[in-house]
Amino acid sequence: MAGTQRYLRYIIFALVCLILLFFISSSSTVPATPWQSGKPETVKEIGNQSTSPKTAPTTPNTQNELPPATASGSRMNATFVTLARNSDLWEISRSIRQVEDRFNRKFNYDWVFLNDDDFDDEFVKVTTSLVSGKTKYGKIPTEHWSFPDFIDQDKAAAVREEMKEKKIIYGDSISYRHMCRYESGFFFRHPLMLDYEWYWRVEPSIELFCDINYDTFKFMADNKKKYSFVLSLYEYVETIPTLWDAVKNFTATHPEHVVKDNSMGFLSDDNGESYNHCHFWSNFEIGNLDWLRSKAYVDYFESLDHSGGFFYERWGDAPVHSIAAALMLQKDEIHFFNDIAYYHVPFTHCPTGQQTRLDLKCHCNPKDNFDWNGYSCTSRFYEVNGMTKPEGYEKEQ
Ligand SMILES: Nc1nc2c(ncn2[C@@H]2O[C@H](COP(=O)(O)OP(=O)(O)OP(=O)(O)O)[C@@H](O)[C@H]2O)c(=O)[nH]1
Ligand SMILES: *[C@@H]1O[C@H](CO)[C@@H](O)[C@H](O)[C@H]1NC(C)=O
Ligand SMILES: *[C@@H]1O[C@H](CO)[C@@H](O)[C@H](O)[C@H]1NC(C)=O
Ligand SMILES: *[C@@H]1O[C@H](CO)[C@@H](O)[C@H](O)[C@H]1NC(C)=O
Ligand SMILES: [Mg+2]
């Protein structure tokens, strides 16, 4: 009898030890952030205040997913970035929820919010509660969101009036022009952005339709990519009549900034004489901030800015970024994320290839995919890069 009781006691002791070991090991899987050591992961920074700590995720997601990059210690120096107004709160919340569910809950990257006005308490509270990483809120300096002194105000006002009559979308908007100029030349230089090397731009009311089970920032770095896209299309000509002239003026004065193995074939059908209006849609971008902060890009932006087209026309940041990427990056530094299924009104990118969609639990209708439509430039991107179009693309036009 005594022998059996001792035996039982050993078993109970061993079980208690096992349970304790389990708890200790599961709590040590909370991801660490190398360059934020000293700051607990759970504390949010809002200006110089902190909100109360949120519980860190303790249950790693195991179902059909790769282990989080955070657990392997290879977390990237990266952030999401969103330009928004307080009135965009509910629309950006929908976007954040989807980005978190499909990707960021597994990685917990930070999110920087920028605004030309102060963010209000409700915006800060709601977005902070939705983002799994740290959130930061920045106000844009007036110099980056106003008319430069070399702009003739009367000339700019006359253009807006004319574009209004022609019913050009956002043609009479001043704020839209500041927004496009800011996204073209300044967001990557905001003090909050200087802390990062990689960004992923997110706009209000976008959708993500497939799981993203790997670290897209790490993918960019490992594959030497600097810029990426999911949708491409032709720009509305009326908004950029002299953009290509301005680009040609820039490349003539700065030939050193144009790389040899560029993607001119994506932009032009006559070897650079004229622009075919193809561009990557910039409401989605994963890119390298150090490239945007490089002398080449900043010289380019300043040259375009001085020609006045952000105000005398209505240049969008999409063609501005795209032309830079196509001329100043090597072909193979631009990546098409076929596996990131995405919607921004009115276009959808839904991955071609049924197996991909099943594997990634996609909920987009492949019939909505824009890639192989005649108004998309993605086919051209494939051709310029000598890429084989995905299986089944002909059927999914
Ligand atoms: N702070 C601030 N953000 C703005 C302003 N105008 C636009 N934005 C943001 O800039 C980005 C682009 O603006 P959108 O209105 O989405 O422009 P768009 O994508 O060309 O047009 P939509 O089809 O309306 O989405 C979004 O993230 C907006 O929230 C503004 O005046 N102030
Ligand atoms: C930061 O803290 C100072 C001093 O406590 C305060 O005056 C200031 O308003 C704070 N700024 C923000 C953005 O919270
Ligand atoms: C992150 O990137 C920024 C910009 O390149 C750099 O200044 C900063 O030192 C980087 N941080 C780390 C920890 O590498
Ligand atoms: C390009 O340069 C020429 C010559 O200096 C100038 O007349 C023209 O206005 C410039 N075009 C643009 C769009 O800046
Ligand atoms: Mg938008």
C-alpha cells in the first residue's frame, strides 16, 4: 500500500511539473522586437501619452499557418502608414480590421497615421484598439500641405474652375492636390516615418480577400525588391497632360538617376518619346522608404514639383511614384503581389489560379479580377519582365 501511494505521489508531482513547464514555455512565445527593447510591446504611444497596456496574444495561431516571423526574431523595420482625416475613421477602421485579420495579427507591425489636422480622441481610441502593433499619430507640417511660393495662385484657381466645368474627378479640389503632392514627396520624410525602412500604405475602405501567411516586408528585403503593386491601369490623361514633359526635363538634367535595366517598356511604347499612361495604383504600396528618401527620388520630386503640375494640372501620386520606380529602379526591384487579393473602389485584384485561392482561403470572385482586362497594365508588366502569366489567366479575362 505505502509503495503504491508513493508511486501515485510521484505521478502527481510529475504532472504538476509538466503543467508548470507548459505555462512557462507558452508565455515566452510573446514576440520580441529587437529595436524596441526597453519598451513593452503592449504599450501604445500616442504623441507623448500612452494608453493602458493591452493583453499580448498568447495563443499562437497554428491552423495552416507558418510560424509568425516575430517568433523567429527576424522582424522587419517596417510600418503601415495611412493618411486620413478624422471623418475617415469608420472607413479606415474597416480597412484595418481586414489587414489585421488577414495579416497583421500574426506580425503586429506598427501603424503610423498622418493628417493635416489634429486627430481627435475618437479616431485615436478606435484605431488604437484595432491595430495589434503600436500606433503613432502625426500632424503634417503646414509647409508640406500648402501652395509653394513659386505657384501662381490665380493660374491654379483658373485651372480648377476649368476642370470643374470639364467634370474631371477631384478637378476642382485643393485638398486632393495637397494630398497627391504630399503622398508624392513628403510622407516618407515625416519624423514618425524616419524610424522605419519599409512601409505598407493602406487607404480607407479597401478589402483584403486572402490570408497572407508570410512576412511581406521580409519577402521584399530577401528578394531585393524596393516597390510593389497589386493593380495597375491607365491614368486619366486630362489630369497629367505635361507630366511626361516634366519627366523628360528631369531625366535630361539628371541622366545619372536613370538606371540601365529600367522598365521603360512599361511606361512607353516608343522607347520614352511619349507616355502610355500606365501606372501602378498607389493606394496599395509596399515599398522601401530609404529609396524614397534617396537623392535620386528627392531630386525627381523637386524637379516635378517646380514645374507646377500638382497645382496647374492634377498630377496623382500614382503616376509620380510609378514613373520613378520604372526609371530609377531596376526591373527586378519591382514586385507584383499576385497573392495579395485586394479591392479599392472600383477595381479588384483576385489571384489567378484556383489552387492559390483555396490555399489562401480567398473570398474574392475571380470574375472580378481586373488584371487581364484591357484597361489593366499588368499584362504589359508581365511582358516587360519576361514573366509567364499565371495558369488560367486566359479563362479569367
Ligand atoms: N488628412 C487628410 N487625408 C486625406 C485628405 N484627402 C484625402 N486624404 C487621404 O488620402 C488618401 C487618398 O484619398 P482618397 O480620397 O482615398 O483618394 P482616391 O483613392 O484617389 O479616391 P477614392 O476613390 O475617393 O478613394 C486616403 O487615405 C484619404 O484618407 C485630406 O484632405 N486630409
Ligand atoms: C506632451 O506632454 C506635455 C507635457 O506633459 C503636454 O503639454 C503636451 O500637450 C503633450 N503633447 C501631446 C501631443 O500629448
Ligand atoms: C530602421 O530604419 C531607419 C531608416 O532606415 C533607421 O534610421 C533605423 O536605424 C532602423 N532601425 C533599426 C533598428 O535598424
Ligand atoms: C521642360 O523644359 C522646357 C525647357 O526649359 C520648358 O520650357 C518646359 O516648360 C518644361 N516642361 C515642364 C512640364 O516642366
Ligand atoms: Mg482611396
